[in-house]
Amino acid sequence: MLVMSNSSPERVPVASRPGSPGAGPALTRATNELTTRAAWLDRQPVHGGGRARFGVTLGLSLTPVTRSSLAAPGGLETAAGQIAGLTGSYLLLVMLLLIARLPWLESLLGQDRLVRWHRRLGPWPIILLGSHAVLITVGYAAQASVGPWHEFDILLTSYPDVLMATVASACW
């Protein structure tokens, strides 16, 4: 189907679709470039801006970590648990943003792509938040010179938020 362009006095016919008989090489090339870009975007779970913001957040969270805190008993496990918790929480928020059906984001990237990215990211927050719980418990147990099961009991009975998080994780 051809439409007439109103931008010039000669009213040059312009193809409305790349596959139409009047489609020129410029329109076909532009369509191929867009298709290639869309395919590249499909392979990228998080764009550079998101990675940069996460890097800044992670960097700021690591500023209080010193060599002596890492060298202390359980210090490395505790630091790794904090990073796993931060990363898992961040990815969980990204997943929520991807599936929230925000009109501006859906029109920019398309709902099918957002759902695909959401599905690809799905296992990582679960793995990271589970790792967070295990690493923090082991790190705190090493600091207190007690066993991990004893530390787990202390965390459950002393911190109400840990109890709620454990129940929520068991229901998940």
C-alpha cells in the first residue's frame, strides 16, 4: 500500500510497509537495523544504565567494609551475605518493575520483551536471597563462636523480622 507524502510539493509516493512493492532500499535497511537492534535488546536482561546504578549502590554499600572486618572470624561470609542480599533485593525490584505494566516502559520496550526479561531474571533473586540467609547465619555464627544451627535459633527468636522473612521464604 502506497501513501503520498505531504512533505514535498511533488507528492512523492512513500511505501508504508517494508514488504510493499514500492519499498525502497532505505526503508528496508532501516527496518533491518531496527530488527537487529530489537534482537540485541532481547538478549540483554538489564541495560547499561541499570547496571551502572546497581554498581554505584553496591559500591556505596561496600564503603564501610575494611580489611580487618574481612579478616575477622566470619567477616568474609558476612560481607558476601550482605552483597547477596543487596543484589537479590535489587533484582527483585527490577523484576517488579519489568512486570508492573508501566505504560511508558511497555510502549518503549514491549510487553513480550519485558515478560521475557522477567522470566530470565526469575531464579536469581531466589538464589541470592537464599544465599544471603545462609551466609549471614554462618558469618554471625563464626563471629560468636557458636554453631550455625544455634545462631539460626538466635536469629529466629531475637529478631522478629528474621522470623517473618523465614516464614515468607518457606511459603514462597
